[in-house]
Amino acid sequence: MAKHNKLLFVCVGKDCKKKGVKKVFSQLPKDAKKRLNKSDVRVVETKCLDLCKRGPNVIFDNEFYSKVTTEQIEALLKKHE
Ligand code: FES
């Protein structure tokens, strides 16, 4: 089994979907794998994280991010390089 140093959890629950997680999800995993070592990142879709009002929610490398937008992805990835 491959070892991944960074885990990217993306909530794909109903409320996060309503708040645009699909747009984030379509960009973030690709950008993360492009920017970081591809084999280091594992993307996991999760069910509701019980913080629906703050969605879209993402957990990357053990840090929680709320209200994630595609515009924030660059800064988020830079932080985890
Ligand atoms: S649907 Fe994403 S936190 Fe509830």
C-alpha cells in the first residue's frame, strides 16, 4: 500500500455541495498533486463533518479549512509545501 504524507479530506455532504464544494473539489486535488509530490497527497471524500454552515469544508494535512473558495487554493497549497 502506498504511503501518503499528506491527506486531503473534502466534505462532499449535502450542504457543502450546495455551497460549491464541487467547484473546489474539481480544482484542489489536481492542484495539490501538481504542486506537491503527486504520490504524497491522498484525496479522500468525506461525509458531513457537522460544520455545514461553514462549508465548503476541507481538512488538509491535519488543518481544518472552512468556507473554502477556489481563490484560496493557491494560498492553502503554499502553506503546506
Ligand atoms: S455537509 Fe459538509 S460539513 Fe456538513
